[in-house]
Amino acid sequence: MLSPASEEFVALCRTQLKLVVTTLGASSLAVYLSETLSDRPSWSPVVVYPDSPSPLALPSALALPAAPLTGSSALPPVELFSSLANQLLLPLMYQNWVLGVLVAQREQQPWLAAEREQLQQVAQTLAIACVLDQRQQWLSHSSTALDQQQQHFENVLHQLRNPVAAIRTFVKLLLKHLEPSHRGRSLAEGIAKETERLMALLNDYRQQRADLPALSAAAPLTLVGTPIDLRAALAPLIEAAQARAEMEGKTFAVEIPDTLPPLWLDTRVCQEVVSNLLDNAFKYTSTGSTIGLRLTVMAESVELRVWDNGCGIPAAVQPHLFTRGYRGVQSDSEVEGTGLGLAIAQELLRPYNLSLNVISPYPADSDHGTAFTLTLPVHATAVVGGSP
């Protein structure tokens, strides 16, 4: 079903019909558009000359040819059949589809071959304009649908803030009633930290949406960050991983040097990347497995590695791991996932000219296990020390 003609297309039709009247002396003109793309279309008048409550009607004998219509400058003008004298019916053609009909009639003189050619060119112009008009309307409709989806998504995120804020309040109240020595206090503190991280992500998205109109492809991306204490940034993730390992019957191993140099990175970016890596390691390993987090200080960088001794990742799958939505062999498994975690992590690191690397099997002399590594350049010569 073709959409109604836009005001711009109608204006173009009026201009073209006025040109035909002026140059060729037509007495009656009309442009019809097909309401359906089929072998038996129904026709709807778009522009009629002269203006009249009863537009120039198409003859009842109008029929489409049996073979597909084609038009070329090397061929005579294509016409539909009309039984009326001095009336031409010229199809508005696009890729063998009849989008409409240009009807031209003259009271006395028959149409000469050269005049037919000119009318055919007008018909071709209107056909191209009709296609562009339909495409513009389709794009506008698609854009509206995307906007509606975006609004729905933003509504969901906005509504999500309320329960997150409520959880944050409940946890704060709970912490007030838990003594420092209570065995559940560390878990409550972990929930509080994760709730704050979730609220920060929601705030980040809202701020990014607010800043979106000001972004320019020509403007360089400004890195946001400060020299961070990597140990402090990873502390809440380590606590959460230790609790998860205990709950799932797995082992979580941590290897962090006593002294670490500061690194130029946004704290939340660091936490989001490592959180995604740890989550994957836990999801794709079975009970009894070991997941590890290791930091290695080198000459001018720190290597961060998250590893596990699970089943490993096939070599054929590894080039696609950072593709959004790709889950590979895990798509048929019972493990829940969206295939977005690694892609998001890689995208967060790209502005810093950093990237994740996968090693599987890990260690190299085994037939299983996986490790993801991230090499972080040192920001300064000063070091941050402390007990693990």
C-alpha cells in the first residue's frame, strides 16, 4: 500500500502539469497514483487540471499490459491503452512497477511523436519523484518508530531509578542496625556499593543523552579520568567475587602486588570492564572451577588478567567475541546472556586506545582455560602502596 502523496510531491506535479499546458497545449491533465502495487491496482487522483470537483476520469478500458513495462530513451514512449481520442495514458514506472498514471488529453489535435516523447519524460520525472517521496515517508515513519522505542527505553530506565533508589535506602537503614562485627555486614556493604554503581550508570546514561546534540564527529573525544588507585577501584569487585565464589562452590584467587603505580583511567570504566570479565568467568565455569584476578607490574605498564580453568573458547569463535550480540557456542546453552558484555567492555576502553586480548587455552600448554588481559600504561612514577 502506497502512502498518500506529500505536499511536496503534489506541488511538483502541479508544476509539471503547468509546463505541459504551456508548452504542449493540453486541455485536460491528471496524475493518478496506484493505491496498491499489484496487477490490478486501484487509482487515486493526486492533481487534476483544470481544477474541478469531478476530475478527469480514467477510462474503464484502462488495463496493464501482460508483460512487464520497460522504458528507454531508445524506445518509443510507453503508453497504457485508452479508447478515447487524443488521450494519452503514460505510466509512472519504477523497476517494472506501475506507481501511477499521467493522463493527457487535447481536444482537437492528435499528439505528435515528439510531443509523446516530452510527455514520457514528464512521466519519468514524476515516477522518480514518487519513489523519492515514498522513501522519505518511509524513513520518516521509521525514524518515528525508533524515537518511540528510544522513549520507551528511557521510560524504563527512569522507572528503574525508583527501585534502585529504594534498595539504596533500605541497605543504608540495614547497615545502621548491623554491628561492625556482624557476619552479614560485609554482604550488606557489597550490596550498597553495587547499588551506588548501578545508580551511577543510570546517571551516566541520562547525562550522555542530554549532551548528545552537542556531539560532533569532527570534535575529538575528551577522556574523562584521573590517576586512580587500581587496588581501591577493584576492592568492591573482589569482595563481590569472593562472596559469589563461596555461594557457587568455586575458588576465587587474587594476586595483587603490594605496590601499584597510578593509572590514568576513569574508575567506573575500570570497574565495568573488570566486572564484565569476572561475570563471564563465573557464568561459563562449573562448580569446583577456579577464577582468578592477577595484576602484574611491568616497566611502563600494569597487566590486568582475569582467568579461569573452565572449558576454554574454541579458536574459531575468538575473532567474534567482541561483536555485539555474539554468543557463539553458548547461544545453545542454558547459560543466560546477551552477548553484549565483552563488546561493551571493548567500547569503553576504545577512547583510551586500550583493548582486551583473549588467550585460550590458558595456560598455553593446557587444553582448557581462558584468560582476558588488559595492559594499562602507567600514569606517573609515583606508586600507591598498601596491604592487600
